[in-house]
Amino acid sequence: SYSFCTLLVKMCSSSDSKTLPPGNALVGFLFVVFSHIQVYYMWFSLSEESGHLWIPNAANLQRFGDAFMEKATPDLRSCTVYMIYFMGQLFLAMVMPGLKMKGLPVDELKGKRLDYLCNGYLCFYFSLALIGAAHFYGIYDIVDLATNFGRYLTITVLWGDITSLYWMSRGKKTTQSWWYDFFMGRILNPRVGIVDIKMVAEARWSWLTLFLITTSQAVKHYRQYGNVSNELCFMLMAHWLYANACAKGEHFIVTTYDMVSEQYGFMLNFWNICGVPFVYCFSSVYLGNMAPMNYNITYLYGILYLAVYWVWDVANYQKNDLRLARQGEVEARKRRLFPVLPWSVLENPKVLPTPKGDLLIDGFYQYGRKIHYTMDISKAFLWGAVTHFTAFLPFFYLCFFAPFIFHRYLRDDQRCAKKYGEHWDLYKKAVPYVFIPYVF
């Protein structure tokens, strides 16, 4: 579920938190600025340019200002709705029943293992039921999210900035650069009681909001045209599968190294509150603003997507289940949430034993060391392709994401070569391909 956010964090992080990598303070500053420009550039494209690229010249910036004042300034109602939703997710994370787990030992806490309550799956479907009931009984019309898309975007931008500053104030200074600390974060485990904010942001606020945006576009389409286009049905399926996967696999996040090593700053906070839902939804909003196309090739895209999703879901499950087994998480391994896909659990998987831990050479990982990244890139491509190549911006996420994936692979290869030594060479001989089996 980390996707682009964690990839960028890892690119800019330093093994020594006191040593600032050259140029990274500037990178942090520029990316904070770029993040704000990007979300509004894409909003204006959807709102006024039919989803196409536009040049920010004087005339268009004037049009942007007029459109912003008319369509993207928050009002009391939209602020109230969003805060009820945001705080509601936090409240549900506190009170809903779920699997209780221990995280990895935290060095900053002298090896203490924090408690986690994994109730994301129940919270996800309870939230959908509650919002569905509110829509059905006329308490809240889900189409409001589509109609006032710009207002909700601005609210999440402001809230992402405010909460990033808040969590920064709760942590300790890590470098000599204020901007770098703001960007990367000063706090490792932001928590409200048992609720880990990092986990809620990455698995709930982000993907549930994205799915709700897509749902609002589908309902709007149905009201306007009497049906939901094949293309929007595809996006509904795609975003539901992703949001559901993050909820059902929440217990896998707990024991990842990221939870005890990555600071929580603007990059993770802003992009999970605002960036993920309001950038990744581009194809959904683009299609929602168009008359139904209903091209037959959309069925082929749907079949391809299900195949890609199966490999992605199963590969991640195989890897994470092995990690849980090695960490003795018996109860967590018993968890089976819909959909439970064939071949998810490997019985007696083949591994390459090393002094630093076992390396999986079975399941889908016998075919590619980063096979899950290949599926991530494939999904990003299909999210764009379902718009039938009528504009470039639906492919923005793909173009943005793929280079970071490749850079992450290069960094991982260097890091693992250092960590595992000669065993890493043996692993690369056992699994010679990275992204595409028998090709690369």
C-alpha cells in the first residue's frame, strides 16, 4: 500500500539520521512545492480542460484563479463532512474489534514492541455500509463528493499541511534542515492510544477515500445517463480491489521494517491524506465527466487486470506469510479475509538460508525478484488505458511511478548485496530475472 510515497521516502532517507544527504533538503523543499502544484494542476485539468494538459500562462492562471474561487474554496458544509469522515476513521480504528499484534522491536524505545489493533477490514466495510445508509436515507448524497471535488481537495491539502506540521512538532530534530525534517518527518511512531497513525494513513484514509471518489463518479454517471459505463465499472473494480487488499493485508504492515524505520513526515502524511486519493482518482473523474464510451476492449482490460491483481496479491501474500512464519506470528497467519486467492500460502516454501534471514525462491518469486513491482506498473498502465488513450494525464501516475520503481530496485540491489554478501550472488543466480520472467 505504500506505493510511490514510501519509494520516495526511501530515496531521500539516510542511514544516519544526523547526516543530511547532499541536496536532499532542496529535494524536500521542491517536492513539497511540487506536491501542491501537481494536485491543483490536475484538478484544473479535470475541471476546466476536459482532462488534458494545459499551459500555465497568464490567461490560464487567471482562469485558474476564477475557477478556484468558484469551485475549490472550502465551505462550512464540506469542512464539516470531511472532518466527520476523517475523525470517524480514527474513532473506528480505536473501537472496532480486530486482531491484536506486536510490532517489531523499536530501537528508539530500547527494543520495546508496540501493540497494534488490526481492524482495518471491518472498519472498511462498516464505513461503506454507514456511508451507503447515509446516502440511501438522504442524510448525505455521495454525489456531493463528485460535485464538490475541488472543495474537498483544498480541505485535504490544508489538513495534510496542518497535520504534517503537528506531527513534526511532536518529534525531535533529526537534521540541521527544517525543510528536510518537515519533508521526511521527526516522529517515528505517531500514535493515538493503540492506533498507529502511520498505518491508518497508509491503509485507510488513502484508499478508502479513493474508492469513495470513484463511487461518487459512478453514481453521478448513473443519474445522468441511466447507466454506469464499462470504463467506470472497471475503475470501481480496480479501486475496490486495491482498497480491499490494503484492508485485508493490514496485519502484514505491522511487522515490516518500514514501521520501525521510516519517519512520518509530509511525504507520507500529505500524500496519503491528499495525494493518493486525489491524484490516483484522475481516470475515475476523467471518465465521470465524459459520456459513456462502453468500448468492448474494456472487457479485455478487465480480464487482464484481474490476472495482474491475482499475481500481485498472491506474490505479496507469499512473501509476507513467510515473514510472519519466521517471526512466530501464529494467530496472524490464520487470518483469511476475502478474497483468499489460490496459491497464496506456500507449504514448506523453498528458501535460500542466509545468516541474515531466509530469501524466498519459491512461488511467484522464483520467476522474478521484483515481480510485485511489475504488477504495480501493469495496474498503473491499465488505469490509464481504460480511458482509451484519449488524453495523456490518465497515464501521469504510470510515468511518475515507473522511474521510482526502477530506482528502488537499484537501491535494493545495492543494499541487499551489502547485507547478504555472497549469499546475494547465490540468490541472483537462483532467481536471475527481476521484473519480467525470462526477459529481464
